[in-house]
Amino acid sequence: MTVLFNDPSDFAEDALDGFVELYADRLSGVPGGVVAHRRGEPKVAVVIGGGSGHYPAFAGLVGPGFATGAVVGNIFTSPSAAQVYSVAKAANEGSGVVLSFGNYAGDVMNFGIAAERLRSEGIDTRIVLVTDDVGSSPEADQRRGIAGDFTVFKVMGAAAAEGLSLDEVERLGRAANDSTRSLGVAFSGCTMPGSAEPLFSIPSGSMSVGLGIHGEPGVRDVPRLTADELARLLLDGVLSERPVGDSTRVAVILNGLGTTKYEELFVVWKALSRLLKDAGLAAVGVEVGELVTSLDMGGCSLTLMWLDEELERTWTADAYTPAYRKISAGLDKLTPVEPGAASIAQASAPESTEASRALMPLLVAAVSTVRAVLHDNAIELGDIDAVAGDGDHGRGMVKGIDAAAGIVDNATSGGVAWNLRQAGREWATRAGGTSGVLWGAGLEAAAEAIRDDRLEYDATVVTDAAEAFLEAIQQLGGAEVGDKTFVDALVPFIHTLKREVDRGEELSVAWSNAAAAAALAAAATESLTPKKGRARPLAERSIGTPDAGATSFALIVGALAQPRTAWKADS
């Protein structure tokens, strides 16, 4: 929802005023929009525009190497002919004007009227219409303009910056449009300032294919896809309408529509980059991010522009605007790091006894058990953590145990301690965050206590390893009982385990009793106030909710208390 505004009816004007104030060092506000400050010899003026709500389009693309001016209408509304005329008249440097915009009825009429007025005053004015959206019509000239606006504007801006004539700038703009195809999807509708509901809604678990950028829904709803599946859908849709020609080099834009996170786009790009190569296409000057948005719409679009020598030159040319900067000089002298330079050296497994190696099936089974319980409870752990933290505990623990499982499940050498140590290191590396570091360090310390040179392993080895685990956790994190961390469950677990083993109880019984103590202690953390970690600043909010780390620890040791192969003194 769009929530920051004063009078909703003045939103577009207020936003433009703030934008002009911010970038007054490089552009000027004029009635209806903005115009770039001039530099060098007079050039063709490339004037772009449309409604507000699409930033960085349109005002954010004004600057050297890109647009000369931008006309800014109300939200999702064509600017008036008077506004177009005003901006174009101010942008004109005496070499003619190209007006460019998406193929929408209001824009076509208002830009067309302004063009006639400019021509009547002796200003040579051309129009380049953008028609890239393959989802909007089977007929190319009936298609609307979406993120393909960006490629067309960029090519013409670069051509004008080169000092090319009005005829050449227009020709290249038309060539860019003829070579550009886009397709988008939406996950949620956008909300106008002052409105409580989005302009359209999408059924839960679905997405809308073939959306517009003015709050229009897509042409069909389909079940929501994974990132890889979405990459395939977008690329197949664009390739089904590829222009005639033999070019295998394409400009690429993976565009976010307002609330789709950059990280999500990066995941989609990972799949797209592979699919493009499989299709025999070389990606040139890839742009992944928000370039043509639709207020707070959730969604993304894919744009490809098939390149020839001229289009590639203008697409990759330098540009410097408030929202887009491409400076090739900064990359010219860079040398890539060799692929293996940053890899972590893996030492060979040391000698181990037969007794140590015989415990490997037990380690594999234990990791499998822990993996299952963490996956089953990941959402709940995240919800607990989100009360006063960042909500990532469940995901982090799952990543950690999955990484550890990858080590022990594929172990081909070494004893139980060596492989536990490697699993701990991989846990810390892959999980990250506080819990990842602590669990990784704890498992490494436990492995040091277990050792691979023993001729036999009994219950005291387990208690020694547990105490080493605790010592490492406390040294690294500095937490004590009462701080509302997983130490609150860890300490009673270890105390109970050691007491029971010292009494001569079977390890399975001792472990089960210790796990019960950990579960009680973890539940009791709900009354505590956190003194460590991210929950500390929101301490009061945490009261009444148990600690996520203590809860996950109790779940783990509880799962391991279930009937399984016991440690044996003669193993």
C-alpha cells in the first residue's frame, strides 16, 4: 500500500517537487516535468513521458546519455498536451525533438497534439511509439509499452548524445522498438495513494500473466510458479514473438514492478542466464532491478532487445541520470579473480581408529533425524523468532542442518570426529547469522572432545563432547542462564546428562531425561527478558514467547532421544 502522502490528489505533484529539489544540480523543473541541464554542442532533444507511478521512469531517466526531458502526468494518467508542449519546448536545443512514450490512447492523443503545435512553430518533431508488450495483443502495432520503454529511450538518448541527426535518432528509436519484446507477471495489485484497496486482486497462490503497468491486471491467472519456472514462462513468451533476423545478441532487462525484492529478481536471473545460453542467446548489458514500476505492485517483467551493431553501441553507451548510471570507464581496467582463488582449502582426513569409523552410521542417522525435525518445525521457529527478532531462525537452522547433512551423507573417509568437525564448519558457512556461528563452533568443539584416535567410545565421551559444546557456545556468545538464549536449555540438558551418566544410567535413558529437562527449560524462557541478541531491543515484546534458539535445541535433543542405535562401550 502507498502510505506516505499528504493530500492524495497532490501526490504526483508533491513527488515531482521533491525530486526536482533533490536533483537541482543536474535538471530543472518546468511546467509538466523536468529538463536536463545543457552541456556541449546543441543536440537532438529526446523527450519521454507518461503518467506518474513508474519511477525511475520517467523523470529518473533524464540526464547525459539518456533523455533530455521527461513529461510527468498524474498517477497512471497521460500528461496533457500542454504539459508535453511545455517540456519539449524547454528541452529543444535547436536540433529537433523526438517524443517517445508507451502506446496508450491518452498518451498518443496528447503527445500527438503537442507535436503538431511544436511543428507549427517550426520545431521539427518526431514521434517514436513503444509497443513491446507481447501479452497485450497479437498485433504488434496494437501492443502497449511497458519496460521496453527503457531500451528504446536509452538507444535514442545515446544516439542524440553522439550528435546524430534527428533522422538518425528517430530511425534508431524505431529500430529499437521493432527489436524489443516484453512480458510481465503480477503477484499483487498496486494501491493508489489514499485508497484502502488495490486496483485489482489476484487469487491466493496465483499470479497474473500479461499485466500492464497502469494497474491493469494480466490477461490470465495461473498458479504461482517457482523462480525457475517463472524464468521459463517469461522467456518462452518473449521468444515466441522474437523479431525476424539472425541476431543472437540481446539486451536484457529483468524489471521489478514495485515491491518484488532485488534478491528475488536475482534468483530469477540465475535461471534466466542459463536459459538464454541454452537458447543460443548472448546477454549484453544486463539490467536487473526496478526500471519501470507500477507503484507498489508485486511482479516482474522480462524485456529482450535483439541487437545489431548500432543498437548494441547505443545500448551499452555511458549514461548518467538520477536513477540510472552506466560508466564503462570504471570497469575497463578490472581483472577478474581466478575461480579457485577464494576457495577454502580442504585438508585430508587424518588417521582414525576402526572404533571411530564404526560410529559414522550413527552420526548419519542422527543428522537425518535432526534434519527432519528442523524442517518440520522451521515455520514455527521463524514465527517465534519474529516476535522480537528478524524471523530467520527456522530458515537458518534448516540451512545449517542441510549443509551438515551434505557433509556426513557424502563422507567417504575419516572418523566420526573429523566428519562432525567438517559438518560444523559447513553449518557455520551456509547458515550464517548468530545461530549458524554458534552451532558451527559448538559442533567443532564437540568433535575435538570426541577425537578419532580412541580405541573405544563410551557414554563419558558424549558428556565430554556436550560440555565442550557448551563451553564453545558461552565463550563465543557470552550468554549465561537467564539471558533468554538457547543456553537456557543447553545448560540443564548437560547437567542432567552428566548427572545421569555418572550415576551409571544407560546413555539412552540419560539422554532422554536430559532432553526432558531441556524441553522444560525452553518452555520456561517465555517468562524471561532477553539480554542478548537481536531480541534485546524489543525485550518487552518477547515476554510471553519462548526463545527460538532454546526451542530449537529442545526439539533437536528431544528427537535424538527417540529409540535408535545406542552408543556401545565396545564399538
